[in-house]
Amino acid sequence: MDRERRNLYFTIPTIKQNMYTIVDPKKVVHPLRKTLSDDDWQRITNAILEDIVEDVTITELDAYADFMYDLSASKLQTVAGTTVLQ
């Protein structure tokens, strides 16, 4: 990978090139998802179901939305994901 393309890979989460999408996994997962405990996930879920907005932060809701998007995308995916190595 040439220097210019490598720099783009590390600065932009998604790059369209030819027919492939280059994705840096560290930039497409909400960083808070890695630090939330099971109790935190349960608290956020309860706050959403019971409409109690005082119990969660906007950042936690954003991480939850990121998780739910990934979950629904994985359930609706019609073909297996592929990895192209060059």
C-alpha cells in the first residue's frame, strides 16, 4: 500500500475505491461500546423501554444505537461478509 493511500486509510473510516470499501474497524465501532458493562447495557435498555431519559447520557444512547444498528444489519444481511487481501 503506498504512503498516500495508507494515510487515507488511517484518517478516514470508510473509503470507496473501485468496488471495495476499505474500513478501519477501530473507527466504525463506538468507543464506549467496549467499556460498558452488562449492568450498563441493562440500565440503558431499561431507560429506553421505560422512557426515563435522566438515567442515561447522550453518549450512552449513541453507543446503544450503534450496537442496535450493527445487530439489525447482521440480521438483515443477505450474503456472507468477505475480506479481500491484496
